[in-house]
Amino acid sequence: MVDISLSRREGRELDTATEATVIDHYDSIRGNPDAFVHSCLFIEWLLHSVTGSEPSHPMFHLIRGVQDNFAAGAPFWPVLCSGIEKALRLSGFAMELDRCTRCGCDSRGSSLWNASSGGIVCENCGSAGSEEIPPGLIVFLRKSRNGRLDEVRNLKLWRGGYRQCFDLMKRFAEVHMETRMNLKSLSVLEALENDR
Ligand SMILES: [Zn+2]
């Protein structure tokens, strides 16, 4: 991870790097294939979803926090999913987890999800385009929204639960960012997990 200072002269379109400092080499991530592929997947996600060239301190600290947690060792999936949830919020694409995204009523008891309307929907509004999702995913996402990464990393879901969570957020991001996310690191991660 590198802290880099850029400056741009008036009228120019390119930045000039004036200073670069290595903050952390993250040797423990590079030495652990599991940590490495989760780390690549998170960064690849950001390459798809973060646009613009303005510096963002919250995003910088989030990236650092995610990498620090990967460097600390397993588990990796909860950190990855929570990092993505937080990145979505910082990018202005928060998932709605409390109120029905169609009528606005309190829907904290609902587990109906509609990616295109922006999150959960109540029983009355759940129709075409809505899907029933495991309530545990919503509970996890709420905890991620309110908790620190080092707290969230200890949360456990059922087998395959974090992959479901990841896929849910990927579909959500693809709808709202109007892009297809073809994530190469995901295929590598799948190959690694299937080899076990
Ligand atoms: Zn509703």
C-alpha cells in the first residue's frame, strides 16, 4: 500500500507524482494464497466500482483496514463482504436494509429483496423482480453497516453463506452501476476453494 501525492498544473490533464511512500508491503498477504486472492478480489471490485480521481480519506482508510485484516489471517470472507458493503456505501450505493424500497414502510422483519429497487421490500410490495433471501444475510449486512471490520470478521454464516452475500452485492452493484463485473480473481478463488 502506497501513499502518493499528486499535483496537476493548471491547464494540464495529467498528474505529476511528487512524493510516494510505501506504507506497508503486506508480506503476510503475499505469502498466503488465500489472503492474496481475497485481497485481489477486493481491489478488483474497487477498480470496477470506484470512479473519479478525487482523493477520499474514508476509502483510503477502508482499503487499509481491509488489507490489515487480511494480513492478520483467516477468516477472509467476512472481511471481504463487509469491505464491499462499506465500499458500496462510500461510493453512494448503499443497500437499503430497514425500509421498504417501494413504499418506505418499516421492513425490518422482511427478507424479500429487490436489487433494482435498492434493497429490501415489504410483503405487500414483493412481486416480480423480488426474491426471498436468507434473513441471516440481512442481519450480517446490518452488522457490517454498524460495526468495525475487526468486529465483523468474527461473524459466522452457514457454509456458502458469504458467497451468497457476495453474489447478492455483485448483482446489486451491477444493476446500480450499470456495469458487468467480470472479476478474474473470483475464478482464481473458486479454483482454490474447489481444490480443497
Ligand atoms: Zn412496501
